[in-house]
Amino acid sequence: MADNKTTHNSKPFQEARASEELENAIGYTFRDKQLLTEALTHSSYSNEKRSKGIRRPCNERLEFLGDSVLSILVSSYLFESYRDIQEGELTKIRAAVVCEKALSRFAARIELGQYMHMGHGESMNNGRTRPSILADAFEALLAAMYLDAGENFEPARTFLMPFIQEELQVIRDNSVFVDYKTTLQQIVQQVEGERLEYILVGEAGPDHAKVFTVEARLNSNVIGKGSARSKREAEQNAAKEALVLFGQK
């Protein structure tokens, strides 16, 4: 009987130990441990418990809220940090840093999958490493932190921003979603009467793989040149080269 009692009590102890490890990993200690448990509970586990007459809420409602928490935190950061980038480009950048692929990477870095409560079948089917499950759990975790802090964004912001900043650095390094034309235009507009234009100066290659070459000209003087598979991208590359000339890149 003693062995049975030990076995019966070990699971709550193991869950508490696991929760403590995760709290250390995210740098936040929950006042309401049930919120953390709910954030980590996949629907497959909830369904298994329900079949046995046990109520165990899954993380889908928290995921719903977490999506909004994530959006407001990232939107606020981008709004304050990228004052020269227009709404359309900001939307693209936000979509890149909060996509399922990015969120699942964030979750994997804190080994979130190993802390999840998951049904046997889902667990055996590599559920703990599935990107969609990890991304959803990451959003649920953000919501749980937000609620546990009294609907305060700061703990979630402190936890989230290092991931977002690193992801943004990757985007910058790869020159993705950077609107060089807008940045160049804003610099030029600082001097009244300056005229900036983009002139197509060359096309090469077959129709299915044509390369366009564009010059950025300021008052008819060439300040940048770029080539690409589309005129729009060639213009961006010309603007990027011009920004180097202006000491902005």
C-alpha cells in the first residue's frame, strides 16, 4: 500500500516540479498555478480526462486571448521602434515575427513541448514537437501571464521581447520587408525642391526570367542603381544603394 501511495502522490509532485522549471525558464512565477496548468493543457488531454468524468480545461480559450496579447505587444513595439516605416510594411513585419513558424521556434527554445499535458495518442504522434501545437501553447502562455499579473502586459512583454528583437534582427540582416524607398523619400523631403525618381535603364534575359535594372536619380543625378526580377524590387535595391551613399546603411 505504501508503494501505491507513493505512486499516487508522485504525479502532482512531478507536475509542480515541472511548473517550477518552466517558471524559471520564462522568468515569471505564477500566483495562480491553475492558469499555467491550463495554458499547458492540450485539447487531447482534456478530452481524455472528460471521458473519465474529470473536467480539465484545455488551452484553446487562453490561446484566443494570447493571440491578441501577442499582437498588441508586437504592434506597440514596431510602432515605437520603426517610425519611418509605413503601415503596410509594418503589417508585413508583424506577420513575419508572429507567424506559426516563428512562435514554434520561440516555444522550442524554452522546451515548452516537454511541459505540456497531452493525450497519449497525440504525444506518441510527435505532438510535443508539432509547430502548430507549440505556437498555440506559446500564445496561451502569454495570455496566462497577462491574466495572472492582473491583466498587466509587462510580464508578458518582458518575456516576449527578446524573442521578437532577435527575430527582427534576422529580418534586418536578410533585408526582408525593409521599405528603402520610403526611407530614402523621407530623407530627400527634408530639403525643399529636391526631386527623386526611379528610371528603368535596362532589361535583360528571356520573358520568364527577365532582370530589370533601375537607377535612383536625385535632380537627374544617379545616386543608386539596382537590379532584380521585378521593377519594384529593382527600385528597392536602387534606394538601398542610395541610402549607403547618404550614410544610412
